[in-house]
Amino acid sequence: MLVCIPAFNEEKSIAGVILAARKNSNAVIVCDDGSTDMTVEIAEALGVEVARHSENLGKGAALRTLFERSRQMDAEIIVTLDGDGQHDPNEIPKVIQPLLNGDADMVNGSRLNDEVEMPRHRTFGNKVLSFFTNRFAGRNISDTQSGFRAYTRQTIAMLNVTEDGLGVDSQILLDAGTRKLRIVEVPITCSYDGSSRDRSVVGQGFHVIAAILRVVVERRPLIYLGLPGLISMALGVALLTYTLILYNESTYFSIPISLIAVTTGIIGILLTITSLILYSIGNLVRKLRLER
């Protein structure tokens, strides 16, 4: 069982996380995402493997590196948890139990329970992001932004991490939903005692929602781009027709309506063409994957 820890400037907490994780696993790997403090030196001094990024690429990029290393090691169970000390590695046995029982392909640690006093602004932001994630993933996950998760080797082989930033947690759930993977939630504790950085909820929210929309549009471009494009073109044609009828009856040519008609028509054409291109690219990618 392998524990994977993405870390960025976590010199204050990384030692405690590594020591506790090592007691509850067979191996620990840290991906240092371009830290400028002593994170790397501390991790290496504790004797764990450290994968290094020369610059800060984002949590998603760190997880992608860790997942690739886990595939190379052929680890049976992979656990991910953040390096900021919020998660308790001593809960790893509880989190992986559904995998050991064969009841799940992936386990999500949920912080939304009576044992965790999450700050109100975080609770609100989490619920908003979970609503959007569940809406498009077809799931009912209470805490879609949790970084404390466990995966089987087969699940890691199937998942395709495409997001580099904070939207990766939602993107993984969207990918898991597409692949019909079994996801079980397990309640976990979480520390908000100030030992970890309190990232901007608004900033993180924009990143996550943008990631969700990007993934959804890429997977169903005809619905989310093509359909609005056709509606926009139809509106443009209708407005242009109205302008011509108005001119024919009163010799009055409405420039504002004409500009709106042309603009909506052009937008519609661009959206439709883009949707067809994305649809073709998506089909090509799926075909190439099947041929591997």
C-alpha cells in the first residue's frame, strides 16, 4: 500500500504527515511541486522518495506525477492525502477498508460530519462546488473537494488526470463517473487549527468551477456548445428576417437590431464549428485509446 503526498511549501507540517503515513503504509512518496522552503530537504532526510517539479505546476500536476509513479511501482492500493497536516494519516486503515472488502473502486474521505468543525465559509464553498461536481458527475458525494482518498491499482490505471490545478479533485470524480466506478465515502476528521494555509475559497471556487465546465464541454461538446450555437444562429436569422420585414414595410432599417443579428449569428457559427471540432477530436482520442 502506497501513500502519495502532494506538497508545496509545507516545511512546518510535512515531517509529521510523513511519519504518521509511514506507520500506516508500506511506502510513502512525496511530490514536491516547486517548493521554495525546506520541504524537499525534510522529506529526503526522513528517507522517503521525493518526486520533484522544478516549478509550481499545481496540485493536479503533482497528483499526475504521483499516479504515474504508483503505476510504475504496481502498488495495489494508493492513498492520497495533503501535506499541510489537515488530514490524519492514522485514519488510513479506515479509509482503505472498503477497498479491502471489495466494496469500492475508490474511497472518498468526507469532512462533512459531526466530528469536524469546518469554518462556515469553507462549508458553504464546499457545498457549492459539490453541487456542481455532483450535477455533472451523476453522483451524490458529500465532500467532492477532499484530498484524502484511496484507489485500487485498477482504478489508477483507468483514471486520466487532465487538470493541473485545484480543480483536479472534481475532475477525478467526473472521470470516475464516466467510467462507472464504485465510490464509497468514509467520514474522516480534519484539522483547521491554523497549521495549514487557508486558501481563498473564492479563488479556489473559480478554479474548480472552470475545471468542471472545461471537462464537461470537452466530453459533451455537441450539447454544451453545439446546441447553444444552433440557438444563437436561429436567433440571428430571426432578427435579420425581422429587420428585412421591417424595412420592406416601412423603409426603416434598424442598425442596432442588424448588429445584434449579425453578432448572434457569428457567435452561433463559431460555437457550432467549435463543438464539431471538439467532438471529432474526442472521437479520435477514444479510438486511439482503444487501439492501444
